[in-house]
Amino acid sequence: MYEFPALRRRGFLAAVGGTAALGALTLAGCADSTDDTSSDGSGSGSGTPRRGGRLRAAFAGGGASETLDPHLASLFADAARAKALYDKLADYGADLSAQPRLAEKWEANKTLDRWQVTLRQATFHNGKPVTAEDVLYSYRRIADPDQTFRAKASLEPIDLDASRAKGTHGIEFVLKRPTAEFPNILAAFGAYIVPDGSTDFDSKPVGSGPFRFVSFAPGRSAVFSRYDDYWEGAPHLDEIEFVVANEESARINALLGGQIEYAHELNPTTARAHEDKGQIEIVRLRNSAMQGFAMKTDRAPFDDKRVREAFYLIADRQELVDGALSGAGVVGNDLFGKGYEYYAADLPQRAQDLDRAKALLKQAGAENLKVTLDTSAVAAGFTEAAGIFRDQAAKAGVTIDVKMGSKDSYWSDILDSGTICCYRSGAMPIEAHISQRLLTDSTTNATKWHHKDFDALYQQAQSTRDKTERTAVYERMQRRLYAEGGFLVWGFADWILGTAKNVKGVEAKAPANSLDWARFDKVWLA
């Protein structure tokens, strides 16, 4: 196992905070060419995986407030670390369907209000088996009314007081109402299983994932080592190190300089400059990231749906895709989940209409409107999109002041402050997007869309056994969001990763947030 000298690690971590001094580091490669396994590779390269080595993966992070508590995961860095340490009962496949993980199988009764889940044989890193009591503890912790854990709204349909263990590996989930898509609940973002009674997640976390904890420095680095007894088979790597590099330029320079082997989230211009040039590999996860603006519907000026509609019509979506994404994506239509199950594809594609936008603003008494648009360099294309939209809005008589926010705290800042902001999302089922972001009690409701009748429609959709009828309810909900919701979805971007040439096994068909995204247990160093 390769160990970094402490001084050189500190130097690297300082360097990835910006673009300076990256070339000064000359860390040795850490692949071990011995101990081949027999499985085939996928994604970025194929062949016989080799066991050994430490892979260093750079992500944008959340600063000194970072935590390894998997129930608080909100950033992609959080999700990747949580996936390495922990498991969920299910996770989303490439088609966003729920795939069994710790749950070996599930079965509903005829009325869809009781589901029997059977756990597979798996152990935590301390050697103890994963049991039904661990699952119930984890879900009850997430559902704590005094907490704001990410998956809280997704777990709401479960009556956790009535649900109970049936032996060591069986759980009977009692639901508050019939729920046809219960497996999506098991796969919810952040619904990780932790040992019964766990409270310490930053100094000695214990999970059942493919890697076990070694060290963690919030905002800087996390090191995990291979868990040999992982239920799905031990990872090929000896170790994975997650390093924080908030600047995209720092991530690409570190990759080019050999200080890291995996750079998460590169911008399209960078990708085009290095693709097929032989120095690094570019992996494109096509159209997997929703791009848009979030308007807060509970405060002026966006508490008036005429103003929201005007902003829909101000947007020249193709110009935003071409300018902010360098063409690496497709236009959106103010709805999440293009191409996913239940997506309302029959709604007419919205186009720029400045005359109609001006008329709506006049009706709303919002002529000569001035608004502040929050953005940040926290995500590729955000600052570019803000500038392009500012210029588009000026043509409708709207003055937009672009305000740059902190990369470390942007995602928490925009939840409650401001009126309109740049926004994006990785992949998840449309049902999960609604439950986590659009219900009255959703903990990440950035648009402040609070409508009890909309909540009731969601419950109706969940409870509808017939898929055709369920689809009709979801379409009704989306038609309302299309007409007056707070998300102006202008595009869907390619998710772009960069890897060293010797990194193999990176899946290229897994949207961000899905099961095979950031699957470092399947990656090896050739």
C-alpha cells in the first residue's frame, strides 16, 4: 500500500485549492500489477482488472463543514464518499429503476400498503451482520422530525412506528397509504443504512460499503481502504482518496500533472480541449444533469405566476446550451427528468417570446423589474448561464444583477435566501425529484413550492396501482409545474469526467446519482 509523505500530502491539498503550484508535485504512481482478477472491465477501458494501488479522486467540496454522516449528504462529493462507505437497500440503475442492494428482494401485499423486504447476507466493517434493526434505526433517524436529513421526505409514506423486524433479515414496512413505487423509497438519495445506535460519523464511521474508513479532514481529504468482506466482492483498489478541489482548473491541472487519477465534473471547453489527445481520458455521461434557474415562489417578484411565466419566455434555451455548455447538452422544457419514466414529453417545447414576456410583466405591474440572480463557480456553466440570461432579460426590460456566491456554501445558501438562483440536479426518478424538492415538507425545496393540493396529487400517484392511471396523475402534476412552477429548466448537460489513462472500469452509461456513477469499487489501475 502506497503511503503519501505527510508534507507532500499537505502540499497537494494546498495546491488543489487553486491553480498554482500543481506542476511542482511529482507523486509516484501507485498501481500494483499483481493479483489479477477474472472479471471484465467496462466503461473507460476493458480487460482484466488488476488489484492494488490508491486512486485519488478530486471533487468540489463543501468546506470545513463537511461531514461523513451519510444522511446529510447533499453534494456529489458527499454522495461519492457515502457510496464508498455505506449501502442502501436499493439504488437507481442506469434507467432510473430501483435495483436491489442490501435488500435481496421485496414484495407487496394486494393493497400495496405493506411491503416485505428480505435483506441479503452482508456485514458492517466491524464484522457485525447488517440486520433489520439496523435498517429500522437508520430510517427512524432519517425521519426524526427535529432533523432535516435529505431522504426525510422520501421516507414519509412509511409508518415507522408500525413497521417491524421479522427475524434478523426480514422487515415488514407498514405504509400510511398504498404505495406502488415503494422500491424508489428504498433507493432514495441519502437513505443509507448505518449500524443501530450510530452517532459518530466523522471520527470512526462504520458502514457496509466496499471501503472502510481510514481518515477524514473536512474540506480537504478522506481516505478509505478496501473492505475485503464486502458482500458484492472486494474492490480492486487498495485505497481511494477523495480530495477537495473546488476550482475546475485545479482539478484538470492536477489530473494533467499526475497528482490525481480522477477529476469529477469538467466543463465542456476543457473536455473539448483534451478529448482524443492521448494524455487523459474524457468520459461523458450524456444529458444527465438538469440545468436551470430556481425561482422562489413564496416571495416577490416570483410569488406572481405571471412573472414566472415571463421568465420562462425570456429564456433562449439554445443560446444557453450553446454558450453555457458549449453545446454539450440538449434544451429543456421547464420540467425535470427528460427521457425518464413519466416525463411529460407531449407538452409543447417552450421558445423565447419577448413580446409575450413584456406583456406579462406589465400585467403583473413588474415593468422595469430589477432582480438579483445568485450564481457561483460551484458548477460548470453557472456563471456563463447567469451572464447569458442577464443579457436575454435586458431585451425584455428586466435588469438582472448577477451575484457571485461562495463555492463552499452555495447549495445551503440558496435553499432559503434570495429570489432566483442558478440550479442543477443529477439523475433521479421524477417521483423522487417531486418528493425531495416539490412537496410542502421537502427538505430541499429550493423553489418554495408549497401547495397542499399538489401534495395530495403526489400521494394519489403513489397509491395508484395501474401504471397508465399513475402516469396520468404524474402528467397532471407536470402540466401544473410547466404552467406555474418555480424551475426554469433550460437544458440537460452532459456530465463530464476526466481520468488518467491507466484508470479502467469507469462506467460511461451511468447518469450522475445512479448506482454505477462513482463506483470506485469497480475501478482499477492498469
